[in-house]
Amino acid sequence: MDFRIVLSSLLPRLRARKVRYAIAGGVAVGILARPRATKDLDLLVCADDLQAAHDCVIEMGFERFQLTRSFSRYESELADLGLVDFQHAEGRVMEAMVRRARSHAYQGVAGRVRVITPEDLIGLKAVAIANNPNRRAGDYADMVSLVRAGRRRIDWTRVSSYFAQLNLMRWLAKLKKETSK
């Protein structure tokens, strides 16, 4: 999958339809901290904009292969396009994540891309850890990278609120200890 090709085609479509989105997942980790391997492009999309976002990827030749209350997953037969996942941003917490997203340069893509904040991405990684123990190692490594990349700028109050809601305070203590070295 070539994320530059996907983003160069998808982002102008999202902008034209005024879709509120933020890049999340492995691509966001790569932009905010360190590049790492990932198989898909994850976007947090405001619930009211899901139909418009769906139309954008369908225009690009993607097909939806999964639809749940929380996610829409798309794939393309073209290897360069790969997989695109929309996480449905429903409710005030998720919508606030999209609003707080910041613009970043992404090499090979014209214009700027909207990327979730490190704190909110850590929060989503904490949810993944709580929901799927098999993902713990990778998601925790992403959290460490995000904190180390933005050590002086991390809003620990927001990060702590996510961990507290998920009853993961021991993971927060571990994260703080490991990244303070």
C-alpha cells in the first residue's frame, strides 16, 4: 500500500465534501513519532460525515467489506490502495478528538493532512489494549514512541483521563516510568 497515493486522491475528495476527519493508527504514529509498518490507513471520521466519506472511497474504487456500529472497513483490488478504515467518531469525546486534530506535512502529499493529537492517539491505543490483549505489545510500543517524541508537550491530564476511564492506571504508571528515563 502506498499511503501517498491514497492520501493524494482521498484528501481532496474529503475536503471538497467538508468531511471532518483525523488520521489515526499507524500512519499517525509515523507522522507524530516514528515511521512503522502498517497495513491500512485509519481515519477517525465524524458520524455525520460518514456517508460523504463512504462516497469518497467508493469513487476511488474501494469496496466496503465490513460495517459495524464503530467501524467501516474498505479494500481495493489495487495493491497501491490497500485498506482504509473509518472509525466512527460518535459522541462528544470522539468528536473532540477530530476537532483537536492538527495539520501536518506528509512527504509526497500536496497540502497538509489532519492528524489526531498524540494524547488522543494514546487514548485510542489504550482502548485497543483494554479491548484486545493480543494487541498490547504493539499498541504499548506506539504509546512509548508518541510520549518520547512529544515528551515536553504531552498533556498528561488528558492521557490520564483516558486510562482512568478504562481502569488502566497501572499501564499509565508503566508508561510514565518507562518514558521518564
